[in-house]
Amino acid sequence: MHLSRRKILAAGGVLAGGAIWSTAASAASAAPAAPAADPTDGWNRTTFTYNMQKPWNLDLSDRYSNSGGVHRMWVYSTDEPMSQGSSTDPRTEMRWKQEYTSGRHMWDADVYLPSGTNGATFVQILRVSRPSGTPATDFMLNIYSGSGGTVRAYDSTVLKTGAYDTWFNVKLAHDASAGTVRVYFDDELVLTRDDRGPATRHFKNGVYHHGSGRAEARFRNITHWTR
């Protein structure tokens, strides 16, 4: 059992001097609405492990820090890939070791995206083992400049603007058995999308940089849920 992250606020009915509204109409209008279900209701907090991926020719401390529970990752578009000779884009990422082919799995964290970060993936579901010819990912969230920081599903659907320089909570809930991915921002459902078929997957978060200049993302309260 866990405590919901959602704070339920109920309006009081007390007047100045301690008097209380007593009419039926006032009582009815003051009744609080039923709270929406928390996305983690019915899920179990599950341990997770990870390793770090970073430019192959740099020390981890050159591109990663962990202070006060905040994981900070950054990379430059001119950095080397994670392995020498690779054609992939530069990255600094947490690569989760928990791999799955079925069941329900949720990635949950508070995310902070500094202004100027443009064209970087900050969380993804990677299809590490998949049928030939199928996509490498089931889902990605990318951050772009414009409108104070725009979060998109891949490089298309806009899910959030004004995302720069503020903490917000992100949850990716993947039902691998049903083939669906649900995205929540601050516990509100913002997108439901099909995954890309059977595969062995794992979560990744950090900055996988497809743009120019410097990219950074910060994470705290990282949690793994299953059911």
C-alpha cells in the first residue's frame, strides 16, 4: 500500500466568527467533488537497477551528477557517442536493467528541463530485442524550444508547453500485454497510444541528443511501478 501523491483539497464552510453555512443549498454547493483516481492506484512499487551511458571518451562525472536526490545529466551535440565508432547520437542516460515482454510497468519521476535544451529525448521505452524491421522504441518524450519549452511525443504531438525551468511529474504506464502506453503529466492523462508490437523492452531516461548545442535534464523521485 502506498500514499497517493495527489493532494485532495476540500473547501471549508466556516464563516468569520465561527458561524457555519446552514442552508441545504449552500451545503450542496460546498460538497467537494470526488477525487480522480491516482494513476498508481493498484500498482506496486518495485525496485529497479540501472547503469549509466555517456560519451565513451569522458568520465561519468563530466556529464552526470547526483546531489540531494536530483540526478542531473547533460551532453553536447559535439560529444562522442556512447561507444567508439557508433553512429548513434550523443547521450547521457540511465539505462534500466529491468527488461520485460509482458505485464504492466510504469516509469515515474519528477522532471526538470532547463531552457535551451532543444531536440533531446528525456525518457523512452527502448525495444532492446525486437523482430527485424520493427521500430527501436515503443515511445519517446522529446523537448524542443519554442513556447517556453515544448514536450512532444516523438517529434509530433504536442503534450505540454511552458515546460522549461520548472519541475513536473511524468508517468509512462506501459501495458505490454495489451499493447498500450499511457502518458501522465502531474497525474493527468495526456496521451494514450499503441506500442509497436512484441519485443523485449526497458526504460531509459536522461538526454539522448538529436539537436544542437547543450542538452540537460534533471530527475528526482524516480520510481518503478508494476502490477
